[in-house]
Amino acid sequence: MFPKIITAIPKSGYKLELEFDTKIWKEFSVLPYLNYPVFEPLKNISFFNQVVVKHGTIVWGKEEIIDFDPYTLWTESIEISKSNLVS
């Protein structure tokens, strides 16, 4: 079982700062996924910034039409120091 996400902060460059329930912060880039049809709506930065944490992962849209597998978020993100977080 992978750690669950408890906080997601959208950043510039289609990146997300994610806090996991282990209190580890990681940065995840959505950029490599934007050419896949299912993720194309995220190219709209306004929509991208509406990321919500649900069910221990991140979702977009009222019907949660876009989400990411927690395994992907955990393994493909880079650990960052909370002190390095910049608004």
C-alpha cells in the first residue's frame, strides 16, 4: 500500500507539490502526461489548478473525470524539503 495524498498544491509548469500521509512532500510533473487524450483537459491551466484530493489521490472535475494512480504519484515524484516550498 502506498502513502495517501493529503495535500496537493498546483504550481507553475504543470507541477504539483504533494504532501503524503507520511508527512513527506514530493513534486510531481504532469507535463509528460499532457499528450495522452485522457489528460488533455489539464492543458487548460484554470482546470489544472482545480486539483482536489479525494480517496488518497488527486482528481479533477465534478465527476472526478481525471485522476492519477497513487503508485504513479509516489514513484514518479521527487522528494522535496518542506522548507523549499515556494508559493
